[in-house]
Amino acid sequence: MIILGSDQENKLLAKGGNYMELSIQIKKYRTELHLSQEELHKAVEVGKRLYQNILKVIISVGVAAIICFLIGVLMCLFLNLRIL
């Protein structure tokens, strides 16, 4: 499925294109693929959600790692444990 995303929009505009040309290209692809405006919007939203979900997982893992590290440091301090 061919959908114009923000990268393609930026490339078109960087080449001296304007929003009217971009609108024409979007309409052309939408009619070629027999997509309604609503279906096109859903496809774009699904793509955005994928990146958002991946970012949420990465941030969650980072926060969990920091919390585990801090718990380990606090346990060493309060229990007078020596590592190495």
C-alpha cells in the first residue's frame, strides 16, 4: 500500500512542490487504491500507533532498569553489602 507520509510530504515540499501538488498526489494514490478518506486516515493512524507503542516499550524498559538499579544500590547501603 502506498501512502504519502510526512517524509514523502517533506521531500515533495523540499523539491519546490507545494501543498496543491501534494494534495493531487494523495488523491491520485487514494483513487488508485480505492481508499476512502476514512480508510486512509485509519492507515496513517495505525502507522503512528506502531511507533508510539515501540517508544512506550523502550521507555518502560529504561524506567524499570533505573528502578532496579536504585533498589540494588539502596539494598547495598542499608544492608552493608560489599560488591567486589
